[in-house]
Amino acid sequence: MDVQNEGSIRFGPSPSDPHDVVFFRRHPADDPHESQPGRFALNSWPVSVRAKARAVLAAVAAAPPQRFSGGGYWEAMKGQMAGWFEVRIDGPKRHHYRLYCLLDYEAHGVDKALLVVIDGRDKAFKSTIPAREYSKVLAFGAEYLSRNPRSIC
């Protein structure tokens, strides 16, 4: 994780970062409440997990994400989730927390590339996230990519 000169951990992006960290906001045509699945998931997690996840997002935004080596906190996904990235945080009682992210270099109306938090999930130790949950994440990703300018906050 990125540590500033004064010795503190960065928990937010900087204007000089190559990527902006944003959250996918569902479009009113698809969800009249304009929910934000990634932000909702993150905000529902324990404080220590939220802080670590935000620090990882800030560190990845400050580095070239495809070259970022974050000790297992930022991983490229495989299989049906190829092209996606996962923020991986282990929380209390070995519970696992995951944010599903896309890198967007084609968004219109923004000043730089985006690191987009699309959705999040959590799971018990030694369990797997069911394929149907990954399908929901993929559907949110398809919804995000279907519009340009993007629906973000």
C-alpha cells in the first residue's frame, strides 16, 4: 500500500494519480433508485475492512494497476471473470471480502482513466462465491459499459 512521506497510509486518491477511483451507479432506466452496488457492499463491511479496501483502491489508482503488486490485495480474475480485477480483504474471523472492479480507458467526459468499483461480495472462510453471483456482477458490468458517458459517482 502507498505510504506518504509523513508515514501515514493513503486512504483516498490524489489528483496526480493516473486513475480516478469511482463507483458504478445504476442508470435510472435500469434501476429507478440508482443504486450503487459496489459502494453499498463496501459500506456494509466492518470498519477495518472498509479502511483496508479504500487504501488498496488508492494505492492501485496511484500505480499502473496491471503492474501493481499489492501482496494479494489486487488480483486479475480468470475464467468467466477475465478482464476484471478483485480487491481481496480478509476480515474478522477469517471472513473474506471482495470488490469487483473494471479499468476503463474509454469513458467519455472524464479527464483520466477510471478504476471502477462495480460490485462487492463477502463470503465465509473456505467457501466459494456461487456462479450465479458472478453472473450478477457481470450483468452490472455490462450495464456499466452499455452507456458512454458512464453512469458513475
